[in-house]
Amino acid sequence: MADDHLDALERRLENLEKTVFGGADKDAYYPKCVDTLTNIQNKLNTAVTGRKKIGRLYERLPELQSYLDPRSADELTLSQGAKAELILAEEEFLCKQAARFDTMQKLKDTIDSEHIRAVPSLAPKLQDLSQIQIKQQDQTAELTEDTRHLLASYNSIISLNEQLTKVLGSSCTLFYVYSSN
């Protein structure tokens, strides 16, 4: 039975090597993974042999890893009261988030509707409409500028007309004054 497991592991390793190396000759450029890992394990065992502190360290490795976990750091540093105070300090934020979540749950049917799902397919049409709107805005800006110029010209003509009317009125008055004398 152990031989079957070993054979299965060897087949899996060969499949993995085929996947990693492909059709390349892996033995020419790359050492076998198992040989390399065995060599590293032997070197580590040789380095640790006779050193009691390192052996004890290996035994306590799970405990050390638990200290590296952020959740255990909170458990070690914060009392239950401190955790409760943190939660109470964030109560307003948590209530707002809960209200937003409830709103999202209520709008879930709307968000999942076919109309919203069709939005990506309508993106090209929206882009075309955006281009048309930009062109129309440019045309409107040109028309506005032309209208301002025409109004300025009209105002100039009206001002000139008023001045000419005054001059004409003055000259007619002078003409009548000189003609009657």
C-alpha cells in the first residue's frame, strides 16, 4: 500500500515537472526538485544537529507563528473592555454602514434587473451620443459667438443711426435758420 502511495506521488511529481519544464530536457539545466529539496533538508538537519536551542525553536514554531497572526496580537494586547470600547467608538460608522447595506439589499432587485445588465451592451451607443453632444455643444458655442458679434454690429449701427439722426436734425435746423434769413 505504501508503494502505491509512493508511485502515485512520483507520477504526480513527473506530471508537475512536465508542466513546469514542458518539452525541455529538465535534467540538462535543472536539478530534480526532490533531489534539491532532500539536499536542503539534509543540510538543515546537519546544521541543527547538536544545537538544543534550535531544536526547541522548531518545536515552538507553531506557537511563534500564532504570535505573528494579527488576530492573536489583538487577543494578547486588548482586553475585552478595550475591544468593547473600540466597537462603541465606531458605533456611528457601523450604524451608517448597516443602513447602507440595508439600502443595497432593498435595491438588489433593481441592481440585478435586465436594464442594468444591459448597460455594457449600450456603451457604444452612449459613446456615439456623447460624440454627437460634443459636436452640438461646439456648434452652439459657435452660434453664440456669431450672435454676439451680430448684436455688437447691430448696436454699433443703431448708435451710428442715432448720431446721424441727431446730426441730420441739427443740420436741418441750421438749414432752416439760414434759409429764413
